[in-house]
Amino acid sequence: MTSPAVKNPQSPKRILSGVQPSGKLHLGNYFGAVKQHIAAQDEGECYYFIADYHALTTVHDAAVLRQNVLDVALDYFALGLDPQKTAFFRQSDVPEVCELSWILSTVAPMGLLEKAVSYKEKVEKGIDSSVGLFTYPVLMAADILAYRSHLVPVGKDQVQHLEITRDLAVKFNHRFGDTFPLPDYRLTPASKVPGTDGQKMSKSYGNTIDIFAEGKPLKKSVMGVVTDSRTVEEAKDPATCNVFALHGLFATPEQSEALAAKYRAGGMGYGAAKTELLGLIDEHFAQAREKRRELAKDLAQIEEWLRKGAEKARATAGATLDLVRSKCGLR
């Protein structure tokens, strides 16, 4: 089908992304998303949300969900998100996305959702196969289209959901007339952040290193990174070492090359490499960690920033929904 999609205006560029509050943010979240979100603040008009509606598919404890949302907000603000530049808000504070999700579901083919790889993978991991989990891509499409977004930074595993979003926008535009611009996606860095067990770092694998871990918990995580059984005296291969891969995320090129040389020469144990990694992580987040402590003393300010972010988001989403309702004949 030829798309009758609305063309994206060149300026201002509207950037949209979300983060699920399903647990403490870890190094995989930081290098895969958070760092890019913060860097994009000067590129255009940014809308970032804490996806608490989405989290309901996996988090079923109200107190835990509330705490997770607060933790995500503190983490983002501590790491450099500027509430004066960016609309940062709870997804549930913008109920317009739920109405838009329903409207989009009326043009969503069942076959399109049945092809979603993410749903199958999550069910295989033991997550309940709820209707919410199945229709997750439709709610994600509503999140994106409600703000008439132009650019969505995503990981490779979310590309299919962006393609579903574009398909739904095309179908809506074809049925009701030009309404939604087609959002483009930007892949976040493809480098794999290894977990402590060598798999991709993920909360579902229980192999994470939390961004703001410190002291004994941080040391326990770093010292628990899996390595091979080579002795101190033996030469080691930096290309296959989880410790070296994590070290490279924080080190300068000179520091990486120095560690690689020690690996190849032999005479350095993995314990020493882990100690060096521990120091780099601790130093990298030291300033943000202190800022987070200060922010946590004034939670009313955090709530105010979230409220203002939601206020801006609702104004934008409300205007979109007015247009959508009119196109559909609901006005």
C-alpha cells in the first residue's frame, strides 16, 4: 500500500522515547538508552516518559511500581536530564494514550500483532500471556503517535514495534485521511553490554550491575563477573573477556590498550582487572550519585517536574486526540 502519511516537518524535530520502570536501571539501560536520551536534549523537542502502563504487564505490586517510577525519575534527573528542556513524565499521567490505543486497535490487523517477536519471547520467559502483553505494540504506537513524533531512539529489539507503529499510522491515514506523520527510528549503539554472566545485561536474566550501586553491592556485582579459568600467569584474550568488555565502556582508549597489553603479556589476574573496572564505574557515576542523593531530599520537586512534563505532554496529546476523534467521527 502506498502511504498517504503526513510528511514530517523539518523543524522542530520531535523526539519520543520511554523507559519501563520494571526494576532498577542498570549499565545496559544506561549505555543502551539513558545516555542517548540525555544527549538528544539539544537536538529537538523531547518527550520522554516512564512507561508505567506497560510495566503493568510484569509488575503486579503497587508499592513496588510506585517506587520503581520514583527511582527512574531520580536516576534520569541525576544523570543530566533537564526538566526545562525536556518533557519527562509518567505515561499514566497522560490518559489520552489509552483512548488513542483503542482507536488504533480498530485498524490493527490481528496478523500484524501475531507476528510480534517480543510477545513470543516474553511468554517463553514465563511472563503471563495477557491481552495487555499481546497488544503492547498498539499502546507503544499510541505513545509515539500521540505526540506526532518524528524520531524514536530504540534498541534493535524494538525496531519491529516501530515498524508496527508505522503500519498503523498508514492504515489510519488511509482509512480516515492524513493525520499522522510516519516516525523514523534511530538505533542506539549496537554494542552489547555483557551482564555478570556474559549474556546480554537484562533484569530478566538477573545479571545486572545497577547504575547507582556503590560500596559492597557494587563490589559484589563486579567481582561476580564470570571469567574463564586461566591463571594469573597465563596470557588472556581481551576479545573474549566480559571484564574487558565492561572496562571498555568506561575507559579511555589509552586505558583500554594498557589493560589489553597486560592481558596478552600474562602476569595479571582477573581479580586485578575487576578491581580496575570497579574503580572506573565508581568514578564515572560519582558526581551523579551525589546529585541523586540531593534530589532524593526534595521529592516534592521531582513530583513538580513530572507534573509539568505531563502538563506539556497532555496538551500535545490532547490536540492530537481532538484531530483523531474528528477524523473518526467521534466529534
